[in-house]
Amino acid sequence: MSDNLITGKGAQQAGRLIIVRHGQTEWSVSGQHTGRTDLPLTEAGCEQARAVGERLRGVLARSSEAPVVLVSPLLRARQTARLAGFDDVEVVPDITEWDYGRAEGRTRRMVADAIGREWELWRDGVVALPEKMSGEWDETLGDGSVVHVRNGRGEALEEVAQRAQRVVDRALPWILDGRDVVLVAHAHVLRILTTRWLDADASLARRLRLETAHYGILGLYKGDRVIERWNV
């Protein structure tokens, strides 16, 4: 829905799109690209999730109606939603994290070493990484649990942006009707989704830092889609 169709309720009466990144995982600390690998939260991540829930209670208190809560199917997002106090949620595959393909489970330095040159996700993407980097393996985490890692083709930035747009389109009618919509998901997909809210190029997402268990508020102001708060 385009902004010129926003009529009726003013910006002060409309709901908001509240994006929440999941809490800390072992790989968010190590810098390994974590797309579809289903890591749990660390103990610190669990505490972060509870804390962001407390911060959000004040944000959501302005509305008498419960928010719509949409959650990524991955464990780290579902744990964050539950620990933050959101019990009535809908799992939405379109806000699964970017599929990093052959970069999955690897740090930026590891990818650069594998291809013999510098590599940067936002500039170079993952689809063009060589097939020799494909494979599957099990990795043991510090707590003794095991996660399965798969390196396939991955997604182009534009593909992530397309599914993020579907989520924005789905959320907008609720927001125009005065409902807050909370998305509990992952850093990169939420940053890309924010560019779709702003009707900006998806590459702008690289400029929008979003730390673990932090949130942003996307709203409407005089008919424009805006960022009200970021990385709180």
C-alpha cells in the first residue's frame, strides 16, 4: 500500500511497527554469519531478552489493545519472544534471517581466506561465492549442544528485500487501524525490512546498526513512513 493511500487516522492515532532483534548467541559473539543455523540464546542472551521485554512494556503501554506479534521460526527469535513476555505470537517464515549460503557459519575473515580476496557481505553478497565452499557439518557449541550447518546457494539481497516487503504489506493494515505490530527476528532481515518501510534502497540497511536484544520503532508522521526510535 502506497503512502498516498494513508487516510483517516492521523500519525498520532496509527499503530507502530516495532522491530526487535533476538538476544545474544554464541555466533553473534564470535562474528560467524548466522542465517538459517538454528542456534539457541546464550545465558547472557536470555537475560537480554528479559530486559528488552521490560523496556518494551513501557513502549506498548500507550495502547489499550494487545499488539500483533510476529516471530521468526528460528529458535533464537522464538526464545527471545517468550522471555520478553510475548505468549500469543504467530510464526512467520518471511522474517527468517538472510540465508548466507556459503558464508554460513564463517566469519568475514574466513570467507576472505577461502576466496583469496577481501569480502564484504553488503557489497559482494553470497550468491557468487564459489561452489567449493558448499557443504554440511555439525558444530559443537560451548554449552555442548550441536547445531547443523549447511552451506548452499544462499539469498541475494534483493530476495531478502522481497520477503521483507511482504511483511510490511501485511503489517500496514493493522498499523493503519491503530494496532502496534511487533516483529521479533534477526539483525539483517530487520534492517532490510526497515528500508522497505522507508521505501529506500535495500542497500541502506548496512547503515542501520541493530544490536542484540535492541529494538526500533517505525511509525507514520504526516503520511510519511519514518523511524521514530532506533537501536534502543
